[in-house]
Amino acid sequence: QDLDREAVEQRIAKLRWAEVPATEAFIADMEAARLRGWAIDDGYYLKGVTSIATVIRAAGGDVRACMTATMFSGQHDAATLGMIGD
């Protein structure tokens, strides 16, 4: 959504986190998700839980569905998490 820092901080503040991420880290994670096409949360939202999420777009670019895989943190190595995301 190309949000500025203030908008990101406002959205972060509205959520209930197990551990609130630093704004810079969150912005870096957003950029990484934009580049690779999927996002990962490892314990920020829920302690002990890793979630990988992506959207499925229609041919015109509209979001049609969201997919999330959730697992225990530490259950998979980084390579496997990347395969799940891809």
C-alpha cells in the first residue's frame, strides 16, 4: 500500500501483539514480503507460532483470496519456510 512511517506506526499500534515489532523491522519485513510475494511472522503476533501468508490475485491484479500457513516456531528451517512461502 506504499504507507509512510506514520501510517505504519498507527496500524502497528492498533494490533494486539505478543511482541510489538520495531517500526524499522516491520517496514523492512513489508519490503521483503513485497519483493518475494509472501510474508512471514515468527512470534511477533503469537508467541511460539510462525505464520506465512500470501495473496492470490486475479489476472487484473485484484486480490481474490488470502492463504496462510501456520506452524510451531522452530518446526522448520529457513529453507523449508522459503519453500512453503513460494
